[in-house]
Amino acid sequence: MMTFCGAITGVRLLICWIYEHTESVLYAQVMHAVSTGSLGMFGPAMVTPAGDALWYGCYGTLLFLIIGSGYFIYLKKTKLNLTS
């Protein structure tokens, strides 16, 4: 359950980032649809609960790596210090 919550939190952060930078509800909805659709299509079928937890853990980790990378690129572009 915790891995699923982590993965969903990552998706929500990306949706919020898209809306904040585009001010488009349509783009945010498309991100949500793509996320839900890709989980349905590419997610593992007929797995054990442990396998499901592993899948969502890997998915959530990948999302937070993408979010963290984007944040550091943003900091570099805006020339902000991490200490301020």
C-alpha cells in the first residue's frame, strides 16, 4: 500500500508541475489519462502481492528520480543555491 501511495504521489507532483507551468487543465488531464492508461497497459498482470509492491516501488522510485532531476535542472537554470 505504501509503494502505491508513493507512486501516486509522484504522478500527482508531475500533474501539478504541468499545470503550474502551462496553466492548462487539459494538459494536466492528459497527463492523468496517460499515467492511468500506461499503468493499465504496461503494469504486470496476475502478480503476487509482493510482486505488485515491487512494481509500484520501482515505478515510484523512477518518478521521484525524474522529479528530482527536473528540480535540480530548474535550480541550475535559475542559478539558485541549494543553501538559500
